[in-house]
Amino acid sequence: MSASLFRELHRGPALLLLPNAWDAGSARLIESLGARAIATTSAGLAWSRGYADGNALPPNQLIAASREIARVIRVPLSIDFEAGYSKDPLAVAALSGRLLGAGVTGINIEDGANSPDLLCGKIEAVRKQAMSAGIDVFINARTDVYLRNPVSGRAAVEEVLRRAVRYRAAGCDGLFVPGLASEAEMAAIAAAIDPVPLNVMALPGLPSLGALQISGVRRLSAGSAIAQAALSCSKRLTAGFLAGEFADLFSASVPYGFVNQLFADRA
């Protein structure tokens, strides 16, 4: 699936909604419900492979999961790349090349607690690697200014914009600002980075879809929320089962035939 199609989805007119998947099964289910693209949650994907979130997932596990997801979907796939699983830009670029070879269309890569200089180097290396391979890739640069709260209010907006200028110059295609929830601050950031699309993450009390669009947001991610909700449901049903309560197992389940049919033509 081409990165140009994925890039076009960020241009509207509708907001690009990404209900993040964590494995091939959840990705195919999300696709079947009408998602125009699939993004992963690093947390959910790591948990599904038996690892903690936070750059702990072995690269080979990331590649395997990405290949499994790409095999069963027919829409663009963006992988949450965390911080690239290395501080070495060349190692990050090499791993991104393996992802592209596995059928990935886009990556989401974060600055976290590290210097913006480091993320700039990683973005530049990923872009250079992709160009040398003749492959297009949508690079979504995530900045954790709001999540980590080093500053707030207007100072946070200004810090995001300082980083956005640098990340754009390094070669990113989109800017992801998780934790951003103020319509006024969204509007200020979106206007300043245009035409680079602004991506925010679903949070309790986040403005409506209409308000997000008016504020200039172009992409909304669910983050790990759906994976966490699925685990919460599993926890509740398992606790009930272990207590000898079976009824909810069947009232809450998706029909076997429906799920099986999702994969009937994806062998």
C-alpha cells in the first residue's frame, strides 16, 4: 500500500480516525469496520508479544508483528516505532528499512525524554534510507512536550512549534502531539505547522470530532485505549469464569463465524 495514499488521507475532508491495533486479528477486525488505515499501539503490540511498553520490544518481534498485520489488511499500515529502539540513527534507519520491506507504509517515532537533536538525526536517517531504497514512507514525528509537562500553556505551544520546525526540516510528514487537549492550543499549533497535518490522541474530555476539525486537527489516534479496554473485558470475563460464572462469556462474544470469515481470503 503506497505512502501517497496514506498521505492523501491526512488531507481530508474528513478527519483521519485511527483506532490502533495490537496484532493481526485486531487489525483485520478494525479494517472490517471501515477504518481507512491501520496504526498500531506500541503498548498493545508489546503486551501482545509478552513485553513491556517503552522500547523493550525486540526488533525481530516488531518486524514479525508488522509482517503479520500487513498480510491480513488491504489499507495503509503505520507502525508505532516508539523511539526507534536505538539511540543510533543509523540503527533506527536500518530497522525502518526492514519495516518498509515488511509492508509498512508509515512510522510514528517519538522524542520522549531525549533531545530534539536526536529525533532530528533519526528522522533524517530514516528518510535518507527510504529514498536510497526508492521507497516512500510517511514519517509522523511525535513530541512528548504535553505528556511529560516540562512546560504548559503558551510555553508548551511555543516549545512544540520549535520542535515542529526542526522535525519538518529533518523530513517528517506529520506532527503527533499526545496530551494536547485545548482547542485554542490545537488551533495555534495546526495553523503554524500547516500544511503538515496535526495528530492528537484520544483522551477523556477531548473536544468533539467537529471541534477537532475546526481546530485544524487532521488525525486522531486511539493510542492504547482500545487495547486496554479489550484487556479489561478479558480480565472481567476471566475473573467471572474462574468464579464459576459463564453467562457473560457468550453474551459479550463476537460470533465465531464472523471472526473466522475475516480471514477466509487472507491466507
